[in-house]
Amino acid sequence: MKLTTTLLTSTALTVAAGVAAHAQEMANDMTFVSWGGAYQASQQNAYAEPYKEMHPEVSVVWDESSNEAVAKLRAMNEAGNITWDLVDVVAADAMRLCDEGLAMEIDHDEVLADAPDGTEASDDFGDLIVSDCFIPQIVYSTTFGYRTDMVPEGVEAPNDICDVWDTETYPGKRSLEKRPINNMEWALLCDGVAKDEVYDVLATDDGQQRALDKLGEIKDDVIWWSAGADTPQLLADGEVFMGSTYNGRLFSAIVEQDQPIAMMWDAQVFDLDGWIVPAGLPEDRLARVMDFLHFATDTQRLADQAAYISYGPARASSAPMVGKHAELGIDMAPHMPTDPNNAKNTFLYNYEFWADYRDDIDAKFQAWLAQ
């Protein structure tokens, strides 16, 4: 659903419109928050380094705390000390931060560049603008990778999401993210809930318990991860047979590191990732952020990111510009989660559901983990 955008404050608009004429008023130090690993490296290569080449006076510090962004921004706001300038978050977290007034509302057409053909940013990003505060960057998926050399002899490689629960056919540890999102949906799917009924069931106390009970069947076989780099490392070390993580992380392990790992695309969960600007930044820091955002979210820059990682660019105008891997020279399009061969059975993440239910289900999930 595309939400109606609202205007920035008049101060922010003035800053955004006047950055070129008032460069001396822009701060030269920025702290970006992202996820670490291959994804953060793709942002560094496609956005930060080219920007710094144009602005050698600017320095960028990276913080890898995106998985804790909501809690940390709440704490910063409470303390009246916002130390972050630009934060990469998933769409559901952007919606929560926007609802709580912790992220700035953005007039996308005022702040961001048009497409090369003149299409305004709001039309170019289209329905991926799921919040007034959210600036989409990429479409990615959370899916499973598995060790090809650990598949038992004479057994077909796993190709169904419910193979995660089949520890008899596919023995070995699994790695799952230490949060309810995706795990609860997969659990209900493998407990017999129809795909189009998953969120209706998950909205009930009984449905939430049903998902936890299903996860309980493999709980003793799970290593829980918090950082996106954890599963690729666990797979590389042979500590797990299969594990969930972001498709770009698995791409890096498989293609760039030549690990004996393969993708299991079944029931991959599509999601969005993008920037939010913390509310309450001083004008000089806000001016620099707006200048960077105008550069880093244009059509070419989003296409450039796809040269470093297998995530689909969020702008429609960027998709035709996706080319080859920057170092390996391979075509990147077939490695995108949206490729027809990879997207035969996808699960669409429900942003509104998790924005509404996240805190309550988080509490239940963490209590279940502690049992």
C-alpha cells in the first residue's frame, strides 16, 4: 500500500532545497547505521565512497546496529541525544519509528532525485513507499541456505520450507533468527495453515501459540542468530546443515567465497529495506544527510548497489540498469530474489501486521526462548 506522503517541516524543506548554496552550513561528519557484512559493504561501495570522492571533507562512520534500531532510537530520544544521522531499517521498523515520531516524515519528490526520464521519485518507487518516513533502497528476501556436502547420500537436496523441520531426512543443526518474524510464518505454513490465512491465524493468541509449538519441535536443533553474517559463517564452518538469512549474504558465501552452500528459495519472504532520518537532527547535520540522500538514492546509485550484492533496486527505473557483478563479471539478474526461477513460491511479508503486533509477539517469543 502506498501511503500519502506529507511535507517535511518548513525548516527541513529549506535545508533540503538550499544545500547546494549553503554547503558551508553542512556538517562534515556522518554516522550511518546498517547491518554489517556484505550488505553494508555494498552501500559503502555504491553510495558512501562515491559521495566522499565528491566531498573529500566528509567522513562517514558506520554502526552495525540496525537490528536494534528501534530500541536504540527510543533510548536516544528519551535521553535527548541523537547520535545517528541516517539509519537503514526494514520497512516494518520504519513504520514503527514513524508512528512513534522517531523518524522524520519525508516529501519524497522534494528530497529525492527524479528518474532520468523525469518521473518523480514517488512514482518511481511506487508502492514500495510504505511509510511517510521510509526511503526504500532494496527488495530482498530471507531464505535458507544449506551445505551441499552434508546432504545424506541418496537423498534429494532440500527444496521445501518444511524440510527445515525434517531432521530425520536432513540431520544436523539449523540456524534461525532470534526473533519471531518469518519464523512464526514458516512454522504455521508447515503446520498446515494456508498461505493466505497465515496472518489471520497469527493475529490470535491460539495461532501464536501454535507457531511456537511448531518451532518447539526443532528448538533443540536450533542455533539462534542475531547478525546477518552469522548463518553464512555457521554454514561455512559446518556447524549447521541449513539456516535462514538474507539472500545477499548467501550469494556472497556461494558465489564470492565459493563455499559448498546452495539456496533453498522455497517460501522465501520478500521484504524491503531502506533509510530513515532520525527526527530532531540539528540543521547542519540534517542538511548533510539530505544532500547525501539526494545522491545515494538516485536511479544510477541504486542500480550500482546491485553490482555488489544480489538485492533488487527499489526504483523501477534502476532495474533495467542492473548489470554484472563489479568484480566477478557475472550477470546479477539471475541471482535476484525476484528472478522468475527463484520466485516460484514466495511469501509476502505483511508490514502492517508486524508494525501492529511486533512488541507483543516479541515478548512472547523471548519468553518462549527462555523456557
